[in-house]
Amino acid sequence: MDSKATNIGRVEGIWLILPIGTARVTTWITIILCFAAVLYLQKSINLKSLYYAFLAVFSFMGLFELIWFNLAVALRGFEPRIYEFAALFGWVLLGTREVIHIRPPRISVLFYGLFVIFLALWVRTGFQFNNLGEATFSVVGETLNLASKASIGAGFAFHLGSKKS
């Protein structure tokens, strides 16, 4: 199911193709919801709350991509990429620095636990995932990708959102 191409981007199946890169539509929805949740939980929009919102997004996406890519290296034969690892790891460290001294709210702990469960299920079921342009489609892989990404995003949103600005 393709939409009409625009000068901004287009949708092809589950993919949103933009000039800055290609990602799942559900990834963009998760990013937007995480960002909005942090701003809502901060109860004000100022530079500090915007910083926490951006940091929550970059931290959870960085951590998810680090884990996903290293599993793909171990389980699917992908080639390791040190520069991508270093760039993503920097965001994860920055996010960790902001929350390491804050006890996570119970809801964050719940979402972090769900992330571990969904990720373990994904590995247990063969770590299938979908790529743009592939003829086959794994419903299980896509569901577990979304569930794990959304759960870690929600965990970070509530964790960083609870930090007082």
C-alpha cells in the first residue's frame, strides 16, 4: 500500500521514507508519544523540559538500536559498526547520567520489565524483522519490534518525565 510521493516523504507499507532517513511509521508514532509524554509529565514547556523530551527520545532509541543491532550481529550475521555504536552509546550515557540518581517510578520499572520480556520473546521466536523492499513480512517480528520499542520508550518517558525541571 503506497501513498503518493511528496517533496517531504512518502509511506510504503509500514515505512515512512523521509529525506533524513527511513523508519517504521510505528517508530515515528512511538517517538512522538514519548516526546509528548515527557512534556506532559513536566507540566511546563521550557528549555529544560524540551531537553528532557529530546533526551528521552534519543536515549531510548539509541538503547533500542544498540541492542537490536548487536542482536542482529550475533543472530543474523550483520557486520558490526563501531562508529554507529559509539554515536548511539553517547546518547544512552547522557540519558543514563540524567536519571541514574533518580529512583524510577513504578510504571517505568513495569515498562522496562516488559521490554526485557518482549525482547526475550523476540529472540526466542527467531528474531525475525522486516526490511524495506523485502517480499516476506513477519507479523510476529513486527509485533515484537513494536512492543519492545514502545515499552522501552514509555519507560524512558515516565522516568525522564518524572524528573523535575
